[in-house]
Amino acid sequence: MRQLYPDLWQSEQGSHFGMDMRTYLLATDDGNVLLYYSNAPDEIAHIKTLGSPKYQYISHHHEFMPAMFANLSDFDAIVCIHRNAVSYLKQDVDDMVIFNETTQLSSRLKAIFTPGHTDNNMCFYYRSPFGKSYLFTGDTIYLDNGKWNFIVMPHDGGNYSDLKQSLMTLRQLEVDVIMPSVGVGGNRAVEVTQKEWHQIIDKLVERL
């Protein structure tokens, strides 16, 4: 894990469905949070030295992979998902937090329901006490050879109308750093100005 900011670490690039994957560890006053999942044994050990996460935030059911379930055991974490994702679970999970819609989890952390890619996508927004605002987008938007893109999966409940509304909801946020879960041709955390953030969203919405 590589430290990006005083309260945030990023994994080395992994693979998920043939795409480039990143995992994030966020330190909050309520305990450490793992965003997405990790399938690298060396990183599991490193995360434990940084402080095992209390919660594991899953952006949508495509992350229900063997490594994700292993993480719950590795860290004794509580998995946090949208209610629409529950039906996709193929094995029992003892500890879960189930989000119904957008939820303000603390004064700094919000879980935002952003359907469109599927019917159960969540983005996670955190106002760091160190000055920057982080947006973990999951697969709602992702880097495709350096450009922002989206995929709608109708067979998983995704649709273009929902995605457009979700993007407009995200546009209202003050965002300093965008962190998708996957990418094509590389994946990374991207710092943006507010103007650049609006331009990213506006260009995506124009295509819907």
C-alpha cells in the first residue's frame, strides 16, 4: 500500500475482470475503512500493520469475489452494501450494514446511492480533515485509457436514465480527488479542480 495523503493509502495495481484494480484504505475517527477489495496477500499483511479496517465498503455486487469474502475474514470487517446488492450474495455474511439510499454516515463521510452501471452502485464521499475531499466512484465512472468513461449493465439492473441522474447528483459535490475501483489501460487516483470535475461530468452526461 502506498500512502497518498495523511489518512489514505492506495494499493498496487491489481486485476478485476481483466481491468486494472485499485484498493484504498481510509483512516477515519470511527476506524479504518477498506474501499473495494484486495486480492494481494502482501497487501493484506501491510493493511494489518496500518490497522485492520473496521468496515469494508463495497461499491456494487461485481465486487462479490472470493477475495472480497476472504478480506472479511482477514480483517474481521463489517461489509457495507446497498440493499439491492443483497440478492447477489452467494454465501452467508455475518456482519453487514445495508444502505437503503444515500446515507450520511458521519460529519465527514457519506454513502451515495448512484444506480446506472447496475441497480446497486454506491459512491463514497469523504471530507478529509487534512483538507481534500475524496470521491470513491466504484465503477460509476472509470478511466478508459486516460479518459473518463461509463458502462451500463442492463442485465444487472443498470440503465442510462438512472446513470444520468446519478452523475448529476455527483456533480453537486466538491471533489478534489477521484478514485475509481477499476480502469482500462491503467488506474489511479486523479486530483481535479472543481471546474475540471464539472467538465468531466458534463462530458459524460452529453453522451447519455
